[in-house]
Amino acid sequence: MIHPLQRGGRLMLLLAAVTCAVQTSAEELHQALFNDVDKTMAAARAVDAELLAPKSWKRGYDAYETAAGQLKSGASLDKIRTNLATANAEFATAEKSARIAETAFDTTIKARNAAQVADAPDLASREWQDAEKEFNRATSKMESGSSESAKKIALNANGLYRNAELVAVKAGILGQAWTLINKADKEKVSRYAPVTFEKARSLANRAEQSLTSNRYATSEPAELAAQAEYEARHGFYLAGVVQAVKGKKRTVEDVVLDWEKPLTDVAEALDISADFSSGYQATSATAVSLIDDLQASKQASKSVMAEAQESERLRTQLAEVEALFKSGEARILREGNDLIIRLIGLSFASGKAGIEPRYYGLLKQVQQAMQLFPKENFVVEGHTDSTGSSTINMRLSKERADAVAEYLIANLGMPRARVMSVGYGKNQPIADNDSAEGRALNRRIDVVVKNARAAR
């Protein structure tokens, strides 16, 4: 015998299964009926038909919503299909009309988009609404077949959108400044601080004129607006001081003494004497001069410290370069701002410029050294001794420098512009050519790191 609780549990499971099946069936039915219309509506929406073809879009949407309501209430499929057919046709018409309007109203649509970017719907709501009403008139005319009339109306809407954009740009940049200036005007700040008030208004007007001339060049107007805000606030403060004096709440002497106090504090901090017996100018000039000296001294200290740090980093880096070579392979030298890697371990066959394979390892070490200077340029210098003619020596030294440079570039993947090669022949000896040892030293390849700086 089945317990009543078990019977109830099975009944609940059965009801849940039936409900799920019904829901699945309803979803499948909705998809089967609405699928094609949904695609047509999506295509219309993709070309902004709601804006550019509002009449057709609305008729299509109303029919679509009616069909959706009928399906939910269990109306006959014929009625649902009739409304869906209407919706499909209207959405298709809306898409076609929107594409035509998109081309005809291209300039106006761009102006509308620019106004939206400037936040015109919020910052210039009245101007935006005027432009929207005119543009809606244009789209309605276009849908009705009056294309010429629609274009004229759209041209007028274009001007309205441009105006809305400018108003919004000005409001975004100058809104706070004008709010303060207007408040100052109402509170009669100009009566007590006329110079400062007029300066604030003049700065705001200059910003307005600049934006009117070029609404997209906002850096200067933004700076002018910030200055205008400052002068407006400054005006409120000065007006308050003047009113207090005129109302006999404070004396002029009180005000002057108050203003001398901060300069006295500065003088004490700088360990100078504050003397206001002839005004504030002498104390101010002394303080400014001392501050300038302190700043210059601070900057000099920074430069010295930076140079010291640079020198230390460079010494460390030179040690890294030296560690790459054995004593008989290369010598690392400093010459002014340049670093020289003198390849004493590299030699060429007499009269030849080809690099022998036994030196590839040494050149690989040169590549590793070059990688320590990722921003510097390099010059590969070829040198010979005094034996032989100057012409032959010059050509041979250049060919050998070229060979080393090409090898380094090819194997290092470095831009060719960073590696130059030059031949000096016998013109730059570093030893006496009268001895065999001296001539051997003069026959050399130098890899020069130009303006070597320590990597950071």
C-alpha cells in the first residue's frame, strides 16, 4: 500500500514535469512563430530604424507586441500570424527607409552623434530637444516620400545639433565658473571688489570666445575657466573683507596686520628679519631671493647626486663589460663620453678582410657587451700600421671594419642604423710604428659605444 505522503510527492513531481513540458512547448511555439520577425526586427534595429524610420518602426513594434500578447492569452494562431506578418513587413520597410535616410541625413547624423558625445541631452537639454523635434520632422517627411523637403528640414536640424553641441561643450567647461560669477553678480560682489569680479568675467568671456572659434580645442578654455573660478571665489573673499571694514566690524589696520602675519611666518622660517616699516616689498623681495637661492642649491645638489649615481651605475656596467673578456681578448677604455672595446685578440690574415671562424666566439662576447647598451649607437673602427701605401691601408681598414660590423648586425638582430663602420688606415696610431710590438698594437679593430650611458 502506498503511503499518502509518497503519493503526494509523486503527484508534485508529475505536476512539475507537466509544467516544464508546457513551458518548453510554449517557448518552442514562440520561437517557431517569432523567429523570422525577430531577425527582421534585429536588422532594422541595426540601422537605427527606430530613429530614422519612426513611423514604420512603431507600426511594426505595435503589431509585434500585439502578437506577443495574443500568444500569451491563448488567441488563435491565425490572429497571431496576421499581426506577425504586419510586423515583419513594417520592420522590413523601416530597415529600407532607414538605409535611405542614413545616406540622405549623413551630415545631420554626424552632428547628432557629436552633440551626444558632448552630453548635450543633459548639459543643453532645451537645445537638444529642439534639434530632436526638427530631426523627427525630417525623418517623418522622408518616410512619407517628401525627400527634398526632408533634406531641408534635416539641414536645419544639423544647425540645431551643432548649436546644442557648442552649448554643451561650454556648459561642461564653463558651467561652474559662470555659476559662481552669476552668484557673485547677484550678491553685489562687483560693488566691493570690482576689479577682481571683472577679471573673473573677462576670463570666462575669453574662454567662451575661444570655444566659439574652435569647440574642439579645449585646453586653453579649460585653463581660462579654472582661472575665472579662482577669481570669482577671490572676489567673494575680498568683498567680505571690504564689507567688514565698511561696516566697521574691522579696521583697515586689522586687515593689513592680518595679511602681514603669513609673510612674517615665512621670514621666520627662512631665518630673515621681517621689516614692514616701509611696506611689505623689502621683506618679500628678500624672501623670494633666498628661496630662489635655496631652489638653485637644491637643484644643483640633485644634479650632483644624479651624476654620482650615473657614474656609479656606469662603473658597474663597465665592470660587466670587462668581465666578458679575458685579458688577451679585449681592453675596455673610456675616451670622453665614449666607451671603446679594443679587440686585441682579433686579427686578420695579411692583406685580407675575412673573419676567421676561430674569432666568432670573441665577436659573440662583443655582441653581449653591446646588448648592455640598448639605446646607444656603435662605430666599428678599422686601423692599420704604417706598413704599405696609405691608399691600400685605408681600403683594407675600411673592409675589415665593414666585415666586423656586418657580422655583428647579422647575428645581433640590431637595426643597421645603430652600427656604423669606418676605416682610418694608419692615421690614428696608438703606439710607435718603428717596433714590431707597436705595429701589432696599431693593427686593431675598435668597437666604440658612442655617448655610453648606464642602463637604468
